[in-house]
Amino acid sequence: MTKKLNQEVMDLRQSGIRSVTMRCNELGGVNLGQGVCDLPMAEEIKTAAYQAIAGNKNIYSDYRGVASLREVLAEKIKNFNKVLVNPETEIAITHGATGAYVAALKTLFSPGDEIILFEPFYGYHLHVAKLFSINIKTVSIHIDDLSFDLNDLKKVISKNTKAIILCTPNNPTGKVFTKQELLEIGKLAEEHDFYIITDEMYEHFIYPGHEHISIASLNNFKARTLTISGFSKTYNMTGWRLGYVFGPAKLIEKIALVHDFFYVCPVTPLQYAGIQALQMPASYYEALQRSFLQKRDLMVQGLRYLGFTCTEPQGAYYMLVDGSNLSFDSGEDLSSYLLERAKVAAVPGSAFYLTAEQGAKKLRFCFALNSECLEKAINQLQQVLKAN
Ligand SMILES: Cc1ncc(COP(=O)(O)O)c(C=O)c1O
């Protein structure tokens, strides 16, 4: 064949995160690279899935998702996110949060439109946008204090700006956007008339002193905001592929339609089990926050002791650390050294920036593993880095 493949696809590369995972598995190492969250899942949710299958919930669901799940979700969104939504018209259940993001971008953007991403970014936010031929603009999050400069944001807004992507709590930095920051971003979105897409996948992973605020709950921002979240991380079910998006009815109707053409529907019996997930008691989320606070503190302490410079994550379960104090030429070198010698996987920082130089000397660690694994990883790193 001489005919060329799609150019955006030709330019795609396997993400660094997956290759690190593959090598880590070969070595039998501890994977602090990919955010797979290999923690146990609640028995009640598993039982609900068995029951849904036994109860023959086998056919395609409504293209917006199972109605009873949307109803329970609307309650959760009212109580937790402080946003009132109509489950009939303002929510779509999707093939993971990723399915929601893909359908949202396809719905909002035409080739040549511009998207604004905070950088460092979650790789899928960039790569899906590129696949849709969307032009990318970025605003830096400073990793030493997790702040950003509003003037940097003002500078990248143009008449072609179609939407800004927020990710709060943030992957990969652990930043939680403050109310003041969200008000400023929302005000700019109104002034320049662009949409806001907010990925709130880690909304339950918040550390003391910080608060998760959904931008859709502020002022009149709901009218221009698509809020994306999902079940993968909160309930340890990344392989179930269950997510959702809520926002203005006229957008959700189209997003659900696009999602239908790409995926038809999320897995029907697992949507029924999702109802059980949303009914977990408050103690479930309290225990999650307690255990992740312990993991975060263990990692911050351990990595600082090893010579990394790191800002304490405010939420989510990642840390983007700076290894400039350790004498390596790049994050790639450091990552492969640690993988081969200490058998601990971390992702080179370049995966989270447009240009590799910006991510050089940085590594992202994910701490969604049990504490024994985290301690083992820190010990193995210590043996290698402190022996130098
Ligand atoms: C910010 C963010 N959004 C979305 C996802 C993926 O969500 P899902 O598994 O629901 O597609 C991830 C997974 O790492 C993530 O970090």
C-alpha cells in the first residue's frame, strides 16, 4: 500500500508511561509510574455487578446511560459538587472519563480551534486534542508552589479559543485549584466567550487545608462548563470503564450522541453496579482520604530524604518531583536508572510537557499502591541513590 495513514495518527507514539510499565512488569519491580490504582475494590460493588449480570442486564443501555444511575448521580452531583442537574437532559454516562473527554472535544471543536491546557498536563488531554487537529496553547503551573500566573493565561487567549481544560485535583502536579483561581478563570471564559472543560477525576482525593470546588457550582459558570468525572479512581475500578459528564442540556444531548457513535454505551451491568458505588457511606470516603494522606506523607518524606525537590500534593495521588540535585542528564536517564537498578518505575517528566526540555530532570511518582509497596519502593530507591 502506498496511501498514507492519517498524519495525526502517524505522529502518535506509545506513551512513555506504558513502556515504563511494560519494563517494570518484566523486572518484577514496583510500579509508581502508571496511575492504575491497584487497591482492592469494595465487596458491595462487586456483588452488585454479579447481581446485574445474573439479573440479565445484558442489552445496550439508553445512549445517555442507565436512567437509574443518572438519577443517583444527579443526587451525588447536587450534594457533593453543589450543582443542580436534570438527570434526563444534563448527564451522560460514558466509557470512562476518557470517553466523556473524547465525545466532548468532538462536540465542541472544529479543526483549527484552540484549546488551552495547563502545563504540565495529563497526556490524554493533549493527545486526544491533537488527534482532533485542535491547536494547543499552554499555561504553566509552577511546580515549586503549584501556582499559575493569570497574565500567562490572558496572553494565550485568542478569538480562536474554544475551551480551556482544567484538571482539579491535578494530574500530574497534585494542584487543587482554589475558589479565587476558578472565579478568575470563569470570568475570563465569560469575557472571551469560551467553554470550560473540567476533569475532576480525583475529586475525592483531597488533603487537609484544601477543598475541591467544582467550577460549575460558581456564579453562572455552569452554563459554559462540562464537568467530567468517573468511577475509576474513587472505587478502584480503572478497568470497568465507567465515567460521566454533566453540563448544559444542549451540549450533553450532542455529546451523548457522539458517544453513542463511538462507543454505543458503557457496559450495561457495570452501570447498574455503579449505582451501588455511589451509595457507599461517608465512612468509605473518609477512609480513602485517611489512607491516601498517609501515603502522600510517606512519599513526600521519603523522596525528600532521597534528594528530590517536591511540593506537597494538595490532592490526587501523584507527585511531580525535581531530580536536579541528583546528577543525571535527564528525567529519562534517571527513570531508566531507577527502574533498572532499584526496580522502581516512575514516569519521566517529559511526558507532561510540550517540549522535552521542560520536563527534563523531573519524574512523576504515583502513590496509589498499598503502604507496604510504597515503603518497599522507598527502601529500594534508598539502596541505589544513597549508595552513590
Ligand atoms: C485526570 C484524569 N482523567 C481521566 C483519567 C482516566 O479516567 P477513566 O479511567 O475514567 O477513563 C485519568 C487516569 O489516569 C486521569 O488521570
